[in-house]
Amino acid sequence: MSTSCLSLHRVAYDPEASAFRAEVQYLDITGIRRRIVQVRAPITAEFHRIASGLRDAALTQAT
């Protein structure tokens, strides 16, 4: 799969799941697609870890 654009929206922390959730929006051959993804991380996790985890989860689910 080729993804030329991916963005994160509505990023929030779910304390019950100890995870960050986000709506991911990306563009593929069929058009703009959206999905909810999550990555487990403590609330004190660094931004890079959260963002890359959410991006990786989105790309894994998109294939």
C-alpha cells in the first residue's frame, strides 16, 4: 500500500486502557480514509513515541 499523506486527529489518553487513541486520516488510491487507532503508553510518554506508535498502528491496519 502506498500512503502519501497521514494525519492524526482527536488524540486523547484513555486511562482505563492506559493507551492513547486517535482518529487517523490518510489518503490512498480510493480516496480519504479514516480509522480509530490506539497505542499503549503511559501518560508521561514522549510525543515521538506516541505519534510514531499511532502512525505505525494506522499503517498496519491499513494493509
